[in-house]
Amino acid sequence: MAIILDGKTIAKKLEAELAAYSRIREIRLDVILVGDNLASATYVRNKHRAAERVGMQSVIHTLPVHTKSEEIEQLIEELNSNEEVDGILLQLPLPEQLNSEKLLDSIHPMKDVDVFHPENAGLAYLGRPRIWPCTPSGILRLLHEHEIDIVGKHAVVVGRSNIVGKPMAALLQHANATVTVCHRMTKRLQDFTRQADILVVAAGSPGLIGKDDIKPGAVVIDVGSEFVNGKLTGDVRFAEVEPIASAITPVPGGVGPLTIASLLSNTVRLASLRRGWAN
Ligand code: NAD
């Protein structure tokens, strides 16, 4: 039987730490939501509620699906120059007429709470992070809180997106794991996943990983969160993997809550740096 890595409990602990920060009420996070993607609207609402719980100001800018790029650029520019705004988050995916890369690049690096700006990503990869992307840093916190040793372990990351897989691999390397990255073109995926002491699956492919894909005793982190028949579903077949893993995250209630708590924590960190409260 595996230890269940309960993200909800750790997220509550992180939120309590943030709520206790003396300047939390001065800090403001602005989220831009374009279009009517239901999942995105839910994520934005959850982020807003979490910000309210810790006492952080949270403003949501909801824009219609056909909004022109120039209008979003103008809004980002206003938020960039508004001294009261500490974090700007452009919720992805954007409607297809919009160029995500160009818009994300226009967010001021000191307000880029998601670490999409090349300056922040570059600093993180060089081992001089201002902040790390929310999901990987939440996962590190989860491992740390459960006293799971990372040093010298073989960590296998399935997925290489800019938001999860790539920074996850970088952060694990930073934490002194030996890291292998797999992706859609990897041949014989199982040969790699079966070697993992720590397996992080961020493929967005429901049920991809089963009991034959893991080494007995592995720590299994399931980032996947796709709606299948209206139910949030991970990349790992929990019921069959849980009996042979040493620790495993559930979906929902594993990585998700920590991603949101890390977003708030990143906002506090960037606010402290930009306003000169910390160095
Ligand atoms: P993405 O589609 O940008 O990237 C998926 C990656 O997985 C790609 O690099 C691809 O090569 C790889 N991949 C896909 N199918 C594969 C397969 N069969 N074998 C090996 N590799 C495969 O997705 P993303 O933004 O990185 O998100 C991944 C999943 O994590 C999604 O389900 C997303 O909803 C979820 N997610 C959850 C959280 C959270 O907080 N819980 C946060 C971010 C993303």
C-alpha cells in the first residue's frame, strides 16, 4: 500500500504560511481570461478563491472570445505599469486567433508569476531562479513535506512542455536527482518508466501508466488532469499502481491544489523582489 501524497493538506499548510505574511493584503494578482473555455473558467475561479482565502487581492479580467490581440496587449501594458499589480497571469489556452507566445512575452518579467517569460525561464534553468513554474515547485514541496529523498534518485519525467515537463526536469536536476525526460516520440516508454525511483507523469493522456510501467516501490506523481466523461482523470491508473508504488498522488487532490498554492507563493515572491521587501 502506498502513502497517498495528499496535495490538499499540504496546500492548506502553504496557504496558512502565506496568510500569515504581514504584507499579504497589499499584494495583488490579476488574471486575464479570454473566451468561454469551461475548464479555464473553473481554474481561474479556483485561483481567485485561493487568493481570497489567504487575503491577497485578486482581479479577474474576463474578455470575450473574439477579443483582438491589440486589446489584450493594451491591458497587459496597463497592468505592467500599474504599481499596485504584483502578478499577471494569462490563462491558457487562448482562442486560436491569438499568438500566446507574443502575448506572454509582453508580460513584465517581474510580474510573470507563471514563469513564461524567457528571462525568468532562463534564470531558472541557469540555477538562479526568481521563481519556478507553479506545478513543478508544488511537486517539489509535496516531495519535501513527505520527506521523500531526491538526491541521487533516478527521476523520470514523462512530458516536455514548457509549463510542466521541462521545468520539472530542470528542478529535479537542481535538487540533485538523475533525470530522464520522455515524450510522445520516445520509443519503448516502459523501458524508461520502469527504471524510475520517482516517476512524474505529465502527458495529458488519461490512464497512460499502469502497473507494468512502474518499478515496485516507486514514487508516482500524476500531473495529468483531463476530463473523461465529466470526471477529472489522471495519466496514471491509480487503482492498479497504488498497491505497488511506495507513494502516489491522487487525481483530483494531488498536484492540482499545490499548483494553485505555488501560484500565490510565486506572486508573493515577485512582489517582495519588485517592491524591495526581499532580495
Ligand atoms: P502538453 O500537451 O503541452 O504536453 C504533453 C507532453 O506529454 C508533451 O511533451 C508530449 O510529448 C508528452 N506526451 C503526450 N502523450 C505521450 C505519450 N503517450 N507518451 C509519452 N509522452 C507523451 O501538456 P501540459 O500542459 O504539459 O499538461 C500535461 C497534463 O498535465 C495535462 O493533462 C494538463 O491538464 C495537466 N496539468 C495539470 C496541472 C495541475 O495542476 N494538476 C497543471 C498543468 C497541467
